[in-house]
Amino acid sequence: MNIQDDASDLLSGTHESDHALVHASRGGDGAALDALLRRHYPRLFGLCRRMVGENDADDATQNALMAIVRGLPSFDGHSTFVTWSYRVATNACLDEIRRRAKRPVLKLADDDLYETTGSLRSQSDIDRVTDRIDLDAALATLTIDQRVAVILRDLCSLSYNEIAIVLDIAPGTVRSRIARGRGQLHDFLIGNSTTVDQRPSSKP
Amino acid sequence: MTNNHLTDEILSALLDNENSSDSVAHVSDAHLANCTICTTRLEELRTVSEWVATSLPTTNQQRMEQTIAATLSHAASEKPLKSGRNFVRRRWMAAGAAAAIIAAGAIAIPSLSRNESRNNQASLPLATPGSSQIINGGHLILDATTDLRIPIQTALAPSPTDAKEQSGAAGNRQLNDSNLESGKTTESGSSAESSDTTPTTAPSPAAASSPNEAAPPSAGLSRDASESGFPFVTSEPHARCEPLIRKDDKRLGALLYRASADFVGEQAIVEVFALSPHDGKSAADEKVAKSSLDLRAYVLAASDCRVLSAQSFDLKK
């Protein structure tokens, strides 16, 4: 399942349905709550999976779902349920990360793809790397702030403004974190933590 | 001149169609049309973005079912989703209808909460007969409809059988259908005491006047008994196992929870007991004990009350 498609569907067509399920859930309708969690589980699991890594993904997801259930009475509907639930889940994941204070183990699939200079040989090499490298390991090289921003953008397809709401930061900060995160991921892909060209790293 | 190149911020935002002004986008497009360095960088960032976007692991249906079931069960053990305004608070412990988890024979009740005020009015929802589910992966989910709130003073009360029980060795039980039906077991070849003299639960404060009142193995608790403080223990026909367990484990206090379950394909019963804090403990020990509550959970074969799994817990209050 592509979480982008899933989230897109949710964003485009099921707000009212979400709203109805939220309303019913808040009224004590267990079936509605079950349906609500079931509907949004894949994207929330995807977020948690990439936030905390494979080993802790299930625990983080359950903590996120619990936080959502607990928070439903305070959900005011000012944002979409999707955005709100991402916010709750993100905070749950951050709590999990802080609590466990660990990061996924780095592991590379094929060291032969790297040259001593850190440059990949070609775009086709990049494609090979992205097929074989551990994304968790790559994401683990980012700061938590960068990782969350990149995941919310690229995996969850949130806009910069939505990410700003989720993380309670300025849109400009979102933009910066995503750019730095992507740059760092690319550096990871080419096996070099330093930049390989002379382009400026900040606004001209 | 390197400063003439576009920054990662601009390129990344361009990739996301998130540049804040049309003028920036226009300038960026014009630059990209003539700059292979920035075009290459844009493609690099696009590759990274697509890599993250398309690498989501497939949702595991079984894990989803487990997680949602555990969440719903856990949520049900806490408080209603509705505003708590009309919810009568009282001094109860929630011994979590929360997912009690059995993994490879280990059982855990992860969530407890306590309301602070005292109120012995029985207006909490009474427990319904619980049913439990042991799902693949060895996780036991106690039914969410089962209310496991326990009056603290009740949970800490010694088992009514404690004073009477002798210190007989807990040898291997020899069980058969006839003594199971009558609530008896045979230990080391001798007949054990009948469950007719073994109460199903410890006394509640409200029921303290008759702590040793017998509960027939097939009768379970009456509604009156439930309303007086035991909303969580349901009854027959599995009440027969309780006296057998008590024979083997002299530490057991109040029976706090009972439910049926399927344990790796075998019909089972889950029973959770408070462990008596009185066994050989000093007053200081008891003071310490009152800051936590020791529980022991058993998973028993419904057919013959064999112990399939057991584990103790220390529940902080």
C-alpha cells in the first residue's frame, strides 16, 4: 500500500466520514472507534514504522492509537482528523524515541557501490542503492527534527503548512528541515556525510 | 560563482511545489533551464524523496488486528470516551481489561490506573462475563467489556481461605472428571477439600460481615455480590478450577478476574488473583505492600484445570 495514495484518499474524500466516526466514537460507539482506527492504521503505522524503526514500530503504533483514543474528546475539528492524528502519533513516536533513547542500527547492503571519494558512479548506481539500502539506517542519520519533517512530507504527503501545524513550528522551519534532511539522505546514499559539490547550503 | 546556484531549500521546495512566491519559482525555473549542476541536484533530491515515499512496508494484517484489539481493550479499561462529568469517581484500581498479554507463557497486565476519591456506591458499570482471546503470536487480549476495577481495600484483603489453609505441600495434582465436577482435587493420593468451603472471592468491604461465605462452584457470584464490590468475577462453570489453584498456591488472595479464553487451540480459563500481603510480613512490610499490589495470573485448561501458563505481577497503585 502506498501511504501517499491512502492519505490522499483520506484527505480528498472521507472527511465527513471521519467526522462521523469521530463523533460516534466520542459517544461511546465501539464499532465506530474500531472502524476509525482500522481506516487510519496503515498510514499511522507507516509513520511510526519510519519514525522509530522496525523493532519498536508496533509498540509505537499502539501508543499512538491509544493517544488518539484518549485525545478524541479534545479533538476540536479545526484541523482534519488526518492532520490531527498525525500530530498525536508523531508526539507518541517522539515520546517513544526519547524513552528508548536508541536509534536503528546502520547497515549497508553493498559497500561496493561506494568509491573512496564518496561519489556514486552513476544515476543507475543510485537506483541500485535505493533498492537495496536500509531506509531505516538512512533515516537514522538524520536529526529527529529532520526525520520527522521528511517522513511527514514524503511518506505522509502533508503540505508544509500541515507539517507546521503537526509539529507546531513555522512553515519556513519545515522547509529548512526537509531540505536538510533530504540532503543528508542523499549524502548517506553516496556514502559521504559531507557535501560533494560547491552549492550553497543556505539561501543565496 | 557558487552563490549563483539554487540552494537545497529552494530546490526541495520547488520539488514539493512549495516555493512561497511565484517570482521565486520563476527565477528558479529560469536558472534550472541553464544550470546542469542544479538540475542534477534537483534530481538527486527527487530520488531521495521518492525513495522515502515508496518504501513503506506492507501493512501486516495480523499485526494490525492485534494492535487495534489491544488498543480497544486497553481503552475500554480506562474511562469512557465521553466526558467524565457524570462518571462517579471512586477508589478503584483498574486492573486493566487492558490487554493482558501472554507471550510464550508469560502474562502481563500493562495498564493500571486509579481514581482517588472514595465512593462505595455501586454505580460503575457491572462487569459482563469476560471472554478472552489468545491470538496468534501468543498475545492474550482480555475482553474489553470486562470491568476489572477492583476496590483497593478488597484487593489487599487476605484470602478468606488463608487462615484456614494448612501448609500442605503443593504436590502434583491428580485430576479426574468426577472430582473436577465436585470442585475437588486429589493431591498425592489424598482427597482435597471441597470447593464448598472455598469462597470464590475474597470479601469486599461491603461484604466483610461474611467473609467465609461459601460459593458453590457452579453458582458464581450473585448480582448482589457483584454490586457489593465484586463486579469483575463471573461464574460457572469454570469456578471449579479456583479451589484447585488455591490448593497449590497458598499465596492467593482475592480472585479478581476470570474469563474464558482460547489458548493455542485449547479452551482455557484466565484467572487473576491478588497475592496476599499478609504472609509473614511485618507491619512495615505491609505498609510497603500497600504501595503496590501483587497479582498472579493463571491460564488454566478448561477441561481439567491444568496450569497452562502463570505469571506474577507487581502493580503499582
